Amino acid sequence: MSTTMNHPHQQSEQKATPTTRILFVCLGNICRSPAAQAVMEQMVERRGVAQRFEIDSAGIGAWHTGQLPDHRMREHGSRRGYALTHRARQVKRTDFDRYDYIIGMDEENLHDLRRVAATQENARKIGSLAHYLRHHPGQATVPDPYYGGPRDFELALDLIEDACEGLLDELLARA
């Protein structure tokens, strides 16, 4: 009688289809949304659920397409252990077909995303990252740090970490 054994790495090499797809969106895809992408990727990895998620980011505008995130956000993110290596891209109408959640950083982003959404079903996928904040009462948006200084980048990362934790907890509770 012979027994067939699976190679020990065989299972881990098979990628599970992500059950939840999240797209983070900000104005240019060089500060807040790539930071949210990096933060959420690290959170799902640390919790051992990375295979259940597909996480990406995009910008409303195409000004920075192909560029790395702003050097200041990369620097501040790196100090917290995040690698911001995403290349900027513009949000597309087809993103609404691919992603389950399209998360904007501020009211202007949300307004612009609603204009891109082709259907009511697509519009229902749009949400505010600030909605998931737990430790920053009264904070209605994740402000754009681009024209600010170091404190603005630190605040953006504080808010992003807080909100991503809230979002992830909510998504895992639904599963």
C-alpha cells in the first residue's frame, strides 16, 4: 500500500482568492492612500489574514502616475516600519468592479469618487476612512499633509493607523 504525501510547501504556495478587496483613494496617490495601503497590508500580515485581502491605492488625479509616494511620507512611514513602495495610479471606473470597498480620505475625495461611480451599486462601495476612527473623536477626515510639515505627516499616519485598525476589526467581525 502506498501513500501519497504532499510536499510541505505545496499548500502555502497556493494563493487563496482574496475575499475582501480594498482600494484606498486620496487626491494624488502619493501621501495618504499609499500610506493606508502600507499600514493595512502590514496589519493583515501581522494578524495572519493577508491571504483574505487584496489591498491597493489610487489617486483622484493622474498628476503623479508612476511615481513613488512623497519622500516625506516614505520617511515618516519608514520610521514606523512601513515600506511605501506603491507607484501612483489614477482611480478608474473599472476599480468599482474589482474592489469591494473604495475608501476616500476626505470629503473632496468622496465627492470625486461618487462622480466616477457609474451606478448606485458602485456608489455604495464608497466610504470614508475617518468613519473607522476610534481614538480621534471629532476628526471627520484624514487631512492631506502634502503642503504641511512633519507634524502633518505624523498626524496623517496616526489617523490612518487608527482607522485601518477600526476598518480591519469591522471586516473581520463580519466574516
